[in-house]
Amino acid sequence: MKAHLLTLALLAGTSMDLSAQTYKVVTVVESIIPSGVGRSRIIEAVSGVDSEAATTERTDGKKSDQGDVKRGDLKVDDFKETKLLNFFSAVGINFQNIASNDAMIGDRINALVAEGWALEFVVSGVESDAGKDDGQGIYVTRLIFKKG
């Protein structure tokens, strides 16, 4: 009897309600603009949104009702913004800035983990400086956390 209760308890403990999982996306934007002109930040939405309100369906593959979705309705007003340093200073790449950003990003990750979030995925991309006449660029990293 005890073996059956133990087995039942183990099965109940391992079954998981997937609908109880919640995801959080934190975006890190690091500027690749020389002379510290760019803006680098950790961005984290605080308020939720309903993605269905911005979703439309195409029935013939061509007609879209996306024009009915107003861009202003998509924006959230409540978000956290953590200042970071830019990759470049006036004389070029600044390794102290990169190390400082790593420490700040790591601290934010540790804070979220302490709140019960687990880092699930990391996705990154870059639009880099294309040469002498460009002077633009950003490095974007999306940290996707899961809770539940």
C-alpha cells in the first residue's frame, strides 16, 4: 500500500500544468555608435498586452486588415529601463564599458532568477557599423525567461 501511495505521489509531483507557465522577454540593446552618442539599455515590459488585439487573419492570402490596427494601441506605457554603456567611446571599442555592461546584465539576470524566473533562451542579432560613412549600429539580445 505504501508503495502505491509513493508511486501516486511521485506521479502527481511530476505532472505539470503547462498552461501555468509564464514567459518574460527582456531585451538588451547595446549601441555600436562611436563617441558615446548612442543609447544602450536593458528594456523590460512591466504591463501585459493582448496580442490577439493586434492579430488579423487573411482569407485569400492578399487582403489584410492590419491597417485597422493602430500603432499607438500596440505600445506599452509601463516598462523598466536600465541604462547601459555604449560599446564605443571616442577612441574606439571600450572594453571597460563591455565588462560594465556584462556585470549589469548579469545582475539583472540574477535578480530575475531570485524572483523565480528561469533563463530559457537567448537570442541575439546585430546591425553593425557598415564603414566610414555609416556610424550606426546596435547589438540586440533577447533574454527569454520562464516561470512555472
